[in-house]
Amino acid sequence: MPERQQSVIPLLHPVAHTDPATARALEQLRQEVQHYLQLLAERVDTQAGIRGTPRLYADLDGGGMRLTNIAMPAVGTDAQRADQALSLDKTGASYDAGNRPIINIPRATAPRHAVPLEQLDEDMQQVLVSPTILGNATITGDLTLGGAFDHNGATFGALGTTPVAQHAAQANVTGTAGGATNGAMEAIADPADAPATADALRDDLVANALPSIRNNIDEVRILANKAMDVLRTFGLMAP
């Protein structure tokens, strides 16, 4: 830090006079003027910062001039440089942070408050954990769900179909064909070429064709019931 300069105070020399009374009056006047010069010099030096910290006792008006070459602020009451704070851009329309991070922002409590990153992260995590969409949502890309998909709406449509309400309930098909299932369709044997009698033809059909037909009918019944079970399970058909 540069050393403080010493004040330069003009010294008034005593004035000699032959008349003692006049000499005393001149000396008293010299001392009073010297005293006021001393006070004036002290005030000027203080305002200029030569021998102390300038102190203002009224508002400072720069007259449209800029205040330049100020030091870096050290405490909260110091003046701040333009390159250290948000400042208006050249157009005066927005604030410019100068590509520097803004820290110590409090949590937002009103719609127009700035939001700190940690609060935004928390809100986004909450949205991702338990999202609630009040209006329509359009997703143009792929949507991958890692958890359960719970559709609580009154209608549903997929692959471009118009959403419709749940289909009415349908009872399962009761098995009365008397067949047995094994998960495969069976071949149906042809009847004999030249049965001796109608009874022989009947016996041949009962023995060779009808069991496979009954089994195949029961296979279709099982598949139909399974398909309806799937529709009920996923809510596309009422129970």
C-alpha cells in the first residue's frame, strides 16, 4: 500500500509593526487565518484520501460518469465491481452472469423465484418416481418402463386404435364334448372305404374319428378360455 502523503499547509509569517496594538491585532488575525487554513487543509486531505479515509456527508452524484478502478470487495458493505455481479446487458433487457455460476440461491417459494439446482433435481426425481400427468402427453420416441404399468382410465387403445371402454364379461366355455386335452391337435382318421354295414361304419367312426374330434374341440375350448383369461387379467374384458 502506498504511504500516506503529508499535508501541505501554507504558513503565514508574523507581520512586524511599530505600533504594539496594531502588531497584536495583526498577530491575532494571522493565528485565526492560520487556524482556518489548517482546518481547510485537513478537510481537503481527508476528502482526497491523502491522510485518511474519505467520508461523505451527503449523496454522491457522479454526474453521469462511471466509478472505475475500485478494489475487490472484502465485506458485504463494500462497493461491488461490475465483473463480479449480475449486470444488465448492453441493451438493458436482461441480466448477464458473465458465464459464472450463481451460488447460494435459497429454495424457491414463489412462481417467479430462481430455483437452485438441488431443488430442481429433487423435483425431477419426484416426478420420475411418481409422475402425475393432468393433461394429454405425447411421446414421439420409445418409452421404456422399468416398473408396473397401472392404467386407471375408463378407455384404452393401442397401436393407433381409438380408445374404447372395457368389453363386457364373457363366461368361459364349458367342456361337454367329452374329450381330453394334451396341448396338440390330433389327426382325424378317415372312415373305412367299404364298411359292411351302417353299424360297421358307426363303429369305425366311434373308434377312430370321434375321439380325435372330441379332443380337438376341447383343445379349442381350452385355448378360447385361456384367451379370455388374458383379456380379464389385463382388464380389456370385464371379469
